[in-house]
Amino acid sequence: MPSFTSNQKAVPAVSGENTAGGEGLLGKSDHGGRGVAGFSDTWQGVYGHSTFQAGVVGESDQFDGGFFVSHADDRAGLSGHNDGGTAIWGGSKSGRGVAGFSDTWQGVYGHSISNAGVVGESDQLDGGFFVSYSNRFSGISGHNQAGGTAVLGDASTGRGVAGFSLTWQGVYGHSISNAGVVGESDQFDGGFFVSHNPNAAGVSGHNPGGLAGYFDGTVTVTGDLNLPGADCAEEFGVCGPDAEPGTVMVIAEDEMLHASGIAYDTRVAGVVSGGGDYQPGIVLDRRPQGSQRRRQLSLVGKVFCKVDAQYSPIRVGDMLTTSATPGHAMAVRDCHKAFGTVIGKALRSLDAGQGMIPILIALQ
């Protein structure tokens, strides 16, 4: 095999020139070897330069046009540099323009100091189409450590951001110290929610022990307002011993309430709500708990009430009034004394002793 050597840096070991427009140098192998091979310990293995065309062109009928491998972990298999134009360009009529694959790291990575790290553009499909086959990771993930927007959707006439899922939330938002999702509009509703299931809610709010919904402004309801609670209650300040649910309360000084203790008391105000299976459906005048103890007093509807049948057996439909037993009601047996002292009507009987029965509040 011929061997050519040059001991001058400016003079190549092998030089080929064709003045008629053909190849300057041709290498050919028919039996599985390389047509041309270049090796260097400290510089490029193969170098190509052209004034008006591609510096190096690779073409294959059955494999990649160019195949590049780097055995250094911190170097690229293929590196492109252009001071003002595209560093690497991929073009395909029907396949992928550029494809990136990795077993343990990003398939494609883009970084820019002053512009977008990665830009996707399409005339007829998605500008960017991202898929994750992992149950733990997102199809698309955006992170911004400088306090800006992690993912931004901008559309002139379509949706800014759209999310779809067959079995889980279409769009999910979570924040540690601020709103999970914020909707804002200059000319329409800030949030517009629709459910096509008649048994599900268009808007659902949940907060165990706290506010499930808060509205600052007028609320319009065009349909029924369903409240699973049993009564309409209002908060009052209370004094004296702690007033537990079911306790009959009367008015004291300074709009405060305390447990009843006099029969046929015209100061009767109602029953402390929340006893048994009944919880208040509407609560008026709710305030934060401060130094004043406050209790919810049932004004309208059904409530469990403490009663004492030692004065007379209680039957369904009996009118109830205050008794001498603290916090307990009794059946009205003197209609002349009952005016202005009636709490409501019994919904359950009690033959003797003390107990808690459901009543229908009807102050009169």
C-alpha cells in the first residue's frame, strides 16, 4: 500500500487537484472498509472547506448521511458553529428534521442567553409536540427560577393554553403560598367552568374546616340553591357556662345570650345549632373568634334540641317553650303563658326524662 509523508506543516502529505470540476481526491472501498479515513492526535481527523458550498458532504443510500461519535463525556458527537446564522440545520421532506435520543439525559437541549432556548414552528400542526411515556414526568415541563412565567401560551384568536385528559385533570395548578389557579379577563368572566355531567358541578370548592368559596361582590344564581344543612343560623356572643349544641338560649344584656332557666321565658332566642345529625345550612353574621365566645343559633329550619319531659310527655307536633331546667325546652301546656315564648314544634316524641329530639324552629 502506498504511503505518503510530508515533513512540512504547510505541505499536505497527499494532495489531489481536479481542474475540470470533478473530485480532487477519491477514496473507494468495496469490502466493508472506509472509503477515506483521517486520523490526528491533536487536530481534526478530516477537514473540509469550501467558499460557496458545503465544507463536507456525506451521503448514503442505506444509512445516515453523516455519523459522528465522541468518546469524551463533555464533548458533543456533532458540533455546529455559526457566528450569525444557523449552527446546525436539519431538513426532511417527510421525516423528522432533527431527532435527539438519550438513555439518561435530555434528548434535545437548547440554551440561549437572550432569546428562546428552543423554538418550534409549524405551518399546519403544533409548533411543539411533546410526549412523555413516564407516569412520573410531564410531557412538557417549564421552570423559571428568576420569578417569571415558567410556561407561557399566547394566541391571537385560539386558546392560550389548553389541557386535555381522559382520566385525570385537564389543567392542574398548585402553589405553596398563592392561588393554585388564577383567571383574569378584561371583557368576560375571569373563570368560566362547564360540566356536561348533570350529577357533577361546574365549579367545586373544598376546604375541610375553612372557606370552600369566597365572593367579593354580587352573586347571581339562576337555578336552585341547594344547601345540605338543616337550618338557617346566626352567630351570637354567649356568656355564662359554655353553650353546647342543642341548648335553648335566651337574650341577656348587650345582645349576648345565655342558657335558659325559667319556664315560659319571653326572652327566648333559639337553639344552639349543630346537634345530632343536623348542621347549619346558612350562617349569618359569622365573625372570627376573638375574646368573645360565639355560637351559631338556629333561627329557621330543623335542629336538635334539649328537652325535659318531666313536666309533661312530649308528643309529635307539640309546641315547645323554655323550662326551669337549664338549657332545656318542655311541651307547652298553658297556652296563655306561651305567647312570645314558643321555640318551635316537636318532630319526635319523648315520654319521660331528658333527651335530644329534632324540632322545627318556629319562634312565636
